[in-house]
Amino acid sequence: MSPDRLLRWPVMLVLLPALMLLSGCKENRGDPAVYNRHCASCHGREGQGLRALYPALTDSAYLGHRIGELPCLISSGVRGKIVTGNRTKNIRMPAFADLSIQEMNSLISYLQLNWGKGGETLSEQKISQWLRTCP
């Protein structure tokens, strides 16, 4: 292999990630400002919840195998019983129907990153699809 070709690889390895970031191919890490503005006053800054009033977000099924239900829960709110972990709680959560798709995506990505199990990378299209299934 020529020395010219050998020098291209380090340059490519540096430029490729930079080009991906510039093109919008980056991981969505969410926005703590959206969480802090809409959720932290009830669920806590660390997602710990508030006794029996507001469920903790840590180990929430909604951040795992029920992630597709989360956009509806956030946009419609909850009045009545909700199952979190092995407990049933009677809660009242306001609706956040005024969140944009971008804010919803950012919020759910932030929740997943901090208290979820990871899972699929969310997109605005996926959030929109789930919102169309809301009752």
C-alpha cells in the first residue's frame, strides 16, 4: 500500500464522525430543560417520584416494554389507576398536549437515557406514529 493511502485512513477516521454530526446523524440524548419544565416538579429532579402521589421513573415499565404508550400518557394525562412496577396507584397527571413532536421526542429520549433501559433510538416519526394510536 502506498504511503499516500496510509495517510488517508487517519484523516477519514477523523472526518467521518464530524460529517455525521453535521448531517444530523447524531444520537438523541434528550433535553433536560423539557423534563425540568414539565415533569420534575412532580417526579423529582432525579426521577425519584414523591411517595404515593407521583410514581418514580426509575424502573418504569413505560420506559421499557411499554414505551409506545408513553406519548399518549404524556399528551393525554392520567386520571385514575396506573400500574407501576408491582404497585397500582391512583394518580392524577395533567395532560401535556401542548408539547411539540420535537419536545415529546426530546423528553422521551431524556427519560430513556436517564431512567430507562435504552432500547430503540426514537424519532419524531415514531412519536407521531404512536400518538396516532392514542384513544
